[in-house]
Amino acid sequence: MELTVNTPLTQLPGIGEARGKKLEKLGLRQAGDFLHFFPKNYEDRRKVWTIRTAPLEGKCCIRALAAQTPVLSRVRGGLELVRVQVVDDSGSLWLTFFNQSYVQRAIQPGEEYIFYGAVEQMGSRRSMTNPVFERADRQSVTGSIIPIYPLTAGISNHLMLQLARQTVPLCARQVRETLPASIRREHQLAGAEYACRTVHFPPSFEELEVARRRLCFEELFCLSLGLSLLRGRRQDCSGAALPPACLEDFTALLPFPPTQAQLRVFGEIDADLSQSRPMNRLVQGDVGSGKTAVAAYAAWRAIQGGYQAALMAPTEVLAAQHANSLNTLLEPAGIRVGLFLGSSTAKEKREARKALAAGEIQLAIGTHALLSEGVEFQNLALVVADEQHRFGVGQRSALAEKAKTPPHVLVMSATPIPRTLALIVYGDLDVSVIDQLPPGRTPVKTYVVGEDKRTRMYNFVQKLVAEGRQAYLVCPAVEGEEEQNLKSVKAYAQELQTNIFPHLRVGLLHGKMRPKEKDRVMSAFAAGELQILVSTTVIEVGVDVPNAALMVVENAERFGLSQLHQLRGRVGRGGHESFCVLVTASRNPDSLARLRTLASTTDGFRIAEEDLKLRGPGDFFGSRQHGLPQLKVADFSGDMRVLRQAQDAAQALLAQDRNLSRPEHAPLLERVRELFSETPGIFN
């Protein structure tokens, strides 16, 4: 059989239908899929050590002779242990294997093997636990750098290595070169075939870096091209150019003077709305920075121009909160606000839809209910999406399609993102930053405490509630069996209500509850009917409860800094002194240093930068953005220089060939489309 990039993996020896389905979970269906299924790590097995000279840091290879028949024993709980002593001219090494009974038959006394693992020393005795091994006369991995692949249940790295060896060398020869020769020369980039082959099987770590840099540049270059093409399509669109309005008329409606940062963003929105090219702007600002006033200004501008506006929020409680606050703000200007919720009665929905279609409701606020059939606007010109990361590009587009001409779009996020990263994550948007808090906001005091302070923490909760305040207690898990040693929200809420605070009203909130039930609990907390709310991170973006003055986060080491900062932002929203307590049993110095970083600052952008450095972009977002490509090679915490080079190169190329329509750029355009394959119609 001649192997091509399109050969199904199920046609390879040893890959039947069952294994084929497991490989599909990893996105591997055809031989060519392996080319861009990159190793997550590498093991350096090039050097073989003697037992005496083997290093005690990291893993290494040792060549040794089995001095005895392995001994199998069973200990408590059904655990199986296999122990065997191996020797060389320099000394002896004790090997222990847990629940690997096959080792008793696999290792033969008198035979020589290569063992790979971490060496430990107790006194003069050296040992290894669960090493991988192969016979010295049948080496397949020793003497090389071994790729370690992402796996799924039933698929071993050994199998992945076999498949990569069968597919990568042949498929790499069939790879089309996408990068123009001039760009490869200017940026000293390796060829496509070399990079694809070497990233899987690097002869050295220096060559691996050469290959990785090429693939990273290509990915960021194609992403930059794709996003620029999207921006270009926006520039070709024609929407409603709004007439100028008097800013003082709007600021007179505000109960407080706007900050300089808000005024700057007002100006950026003004510049967008005055053009017929539709605005597509992200406003990101820290918790409490005044994004709602910015959304109100954009809506006011659209309505002053004779049009309608829509604001979409992720939850019914948040939508109702926006409707209440914006109605209070805008009603003096003669603006009617309508609320559109899935839970509204049939009569309420009918009346609201009729008023909206007639143009009587000028600002429609709601959840996904705004997208439903039957919700029609008379002349929609502005779409605002609150908490952007909760909505996909498709949902924004579905609301925009209710306008007769392409509307202006404003998306808001309270998750601070380093500006460099925002350029990629929100690459189809212009970015505005509100980097200033209104005067008078009291910073939340943050403390990191160990398990030994739990009783004091409970006493503190009791004290604040006695003063009339409310408290959030956040857990990382929903059910107790999910992971050991984690506080689970269900069991914890029951324990608090039954044993710790039997005289207080304790509520429970988690993501597995029905939306109506979640909204009911959150509304009860907002109304003061509950004194303590035990919750998962579903309250990270939620209703504004000014009376809540304490946020306790259990197992705080399990959360990212940006997520902890969001949780902390749930308190300190009223005039009361507020506190955040991060509870951890961890003694890991890195984990404690992260938590102390949060305790030392309330600057969300500084925290975001630290979070990105510590965890990388993969974990930074928790779940990936909808509608934008998931990058496989590029790491924003270390590849910012490459990103800038790729963006500059993309702009230079598009200046010569705006739509990549020249024949020599066909492979490049195909690669861009491939990168955006999850939104295939995006460039049509």
C-alpha cells in the first residue's frame, strides 16, 4: 500500500475500527493528520549512564543486567508490586513496578536492558520506580529524542510513536510549501518538509527549535492574514453612519462624572460610529471600571441618530440588572428600554415584540431570547454583547442579522487580557481599554490562609453576617467524587448549613442546575433572602450584590489568577469594607507565590500578565474562544517577538496582494482557510 496524506489510519497495520475511533477523539483520521499533531513534550534518551554516574535530577537511561528473577507480591488494597535488582560494573539498582505484573515475565534474569526513569537514592542504595525499558539488543527508542504525544484512554505513547514513524517521514514529503520564498529568506525560516519531520523526530534540541520557530511563524502569519482578511471584509461593508451628538447631553444623565479612561473610549466609539464601515470594537476593563456607562453611551448615540440598539447578556439575572440600571439612566432622555427573557410570559413576549417591531422600544436588552424567531427590529444599528467570552462569534452574527444593514458591534469583557494577547484572541476586533477605576472605590483586602485558620475564617464569616453583610463561598468541584481533597459545593453547602451555620440561610449554586433554578437562587441572594451563597465559579460573571462583602475561595491554588480576580470582583461593589480570603492546603512554593501576587495587587491587567507568564495561554482562558482558530504551536508567553514579525510580514504581503488572489499564493490561502476551518463560511 502506498501511503499518502489521505490514507485512513484504519488501513495501517494494527489499527482496527476500535483503535481508529479512539484516535478520532484526538483528531487523527488520516495519515496526514499526524503532521500537525505535535508532541507536547520530549524525552532525551540519547545518553546512556552507568548506575553509579546516573544523575539524581530528571530522568535518564541506564544499561544494566537483570541479576535475578523479578518477584511479584500483593499488598493491601489489591496493589501488585514487582521488584527486581539489576546490576552493571559500577553497582546495583533496585526497580519497583506498581500494578505491572507483566514485568515478572518480561524481564529475564541474565538479559541486559535499557531502563529509563528517575533515579532516587536512600543512603547508598539507588532505585527507580516504574521505569520504561527495552532489551539492549533490540533498541527502538534509546539513543534518540523521543516525542511525547497527547493521549486518550486506550492509546499509548508507544502506539503513537509507531504511527508517527510510519506516517510522518512519507507525508512530510507531500507537504506543500505555503510560505513565499522571499518571507522564508527574510526571516531565515526552515522549509515545510524539514519542519514537519523535525518537530516529531529532532536529531537535537537546537534543530527542534529551528523547526518549531518555522511552524510557529507560519501559524501566526496565517492567523494574522486571516484576521486581516476579516477586517478587510468589514471595511468593504456599508452600514449606518451616525450623525454627531453632544457628549455633554449624555454626561448630564450620569450620576457621576466619567473618568478620563471612559472619555477616551467614548471618543474611540464616536470615531467608529461616524463611519459607514461598521464598528467592531472590544471594550475591556477591570471589574467596576464603568463598562456599563460605555455601553449606555454607544446605545444613546445610536438612538439619538434615530436607530435602535440591542444589548445581549449571558444570564437572565444580569440582563434584568442591565435593564433596570439603563432604564433609570436613559429614561430622562426619553429612551424606552425593553426586556426580552426566555422566562417571560407569552403575553409579555408578545407585547414587547410588537413594541420593538414598531420602533417604540429603542433599546432591547435580553439573553439569547433576543436571537429567537419573532424578535424583529424596525431599524437596528448597534449590537452590544456583554461578557464577550460567554458568546460565540456565531451568536453575535445571529443578532446582527436582524438588522437591515450591517450594524455596529460593541463587545465588553471584564476579563483583563494582556494587550498583546488581545490582538490575537480578539483579532477581528478593535480594542479599547478602560484602565482607570472611578474614584471612591475601596480596594478589596485579600488574604491567603492555610487550613489551620479555618475556624478563624468561619468566625469571620459569622461576624460579617452579624453586621448585616453577605458572603460567597466558592468551591472548585460540584460533586465530592470528582477529585480527592477538593471542596465540593454540594457537600460543603450541606455541611455549612447543618454543622457550621445552622442558624443562617445558606444557598447553593452550581453550573449543573437548570437556568431558571440558578436565576432563582441568585435573585434570592441579591434580595438578601440568603446570607451565604456556596457556589462554583458560575458567579464569576453575575449579578451585582452591593451588600456582599466577603468572598472565600476554597482550594484557591486550583484556580487561575485572572479567575480569582474575577471572583474577588463580586465583592466591594457597595460602600462596605470588603474582603477576599483564599484558602489553600498547598505547600507548593509556586502556588503560594501566585496567590500572594493576587493578594498584593488589585490591578487586573498586571494580574493577567502574571497569569499568562505562569500558565501559558492554553490554561489562561480555560475554554477556547468560539469562532477563532485554536493554535497548535504558538505560545504567546514566549513567542511575542515571532508574533510581531508574523504580523508585519502579513501586512506587507497583503499590501501587494490584498485578497491573496495571485496563483502563487493559492497554497497560502488554502492554509489560511484550513486554520479557520471551524468557521468555513467566514471568508465567502
